[in-house]
Amino acid sequence: MAATITISQAELKRQGDLAYNNRAYKVFLADNSTAGLDAEDTAALWLAEELATANGYAAVTGTIAAGSGAYNATTARYEFPAIVAVFTATGTGFTYDTVVLRIGTETSIVGTLVEDPPITLLAGQAKTYRIIVGQND
């Protein structure tokens, strides 16, 4: 007989707050076409594939505010406000195939979003990503 334990909303909040409250984040773009990295690779390896700061590209950084999370009954998880990352090209633009989220100075990343085919933004073009971090069971 299998036993199932349901994690309480209070426990999800406790875990989420420990992981994300007052933590800096960085959303960056990478060209992973030759490195072949995946979400299990280290932050250092991913940072080596980050696009050069040129032609309008810059990573999006910020801090997840303390106390900003809330339980979402629809998704059954404790979520923090969306991180909105907007990337706008200038000059000759840039091409990327992966969006990467890193929290703080952790040696691992939170995760990746792979674009297939790769995205090319030309001068004046922009792409917006809305990323929600959360804690669930």
C-alpha cells in the first residue's frame, strides 16, 4: 500500500521564501549551439555562453521582494510575482537559442527555455519573457 503525503500551503510558503525572498536574479540569453549544455550544467558553464553585451543586449537583473509570494490554488503552488525580461536589439542585432534564469550566486541555474529555431532580433525588435518562479510539491 502506498502512502501519499500532502504538503501544506504553509510548508510551500516556507520553502519558497527560503529559496527566493530577497534574492537577486539574472535572466540572460545564451548561444548554446556549440556547447550543448542543458539545465543540469553549472551556472559557470552557462555564463560562458551568455551573449556579449553589444547591439542592445543586456541581461535583466533584479531582486525578488520579501513577502511578495502567494499561494496559487489554480497551479497548487506558492508563486512569486512574474519576472518580466525584455530584450531589445540595436545595431546589427543578436541571435540566441536559450533563455537562462539564475538566482543569486548559486552554482546551479534555476532553468532554461530553449528556442528552436534560434531567435534573431534585428535593430528595433524586442522579445519579452514572463517567468514565474514557485514552489510546489
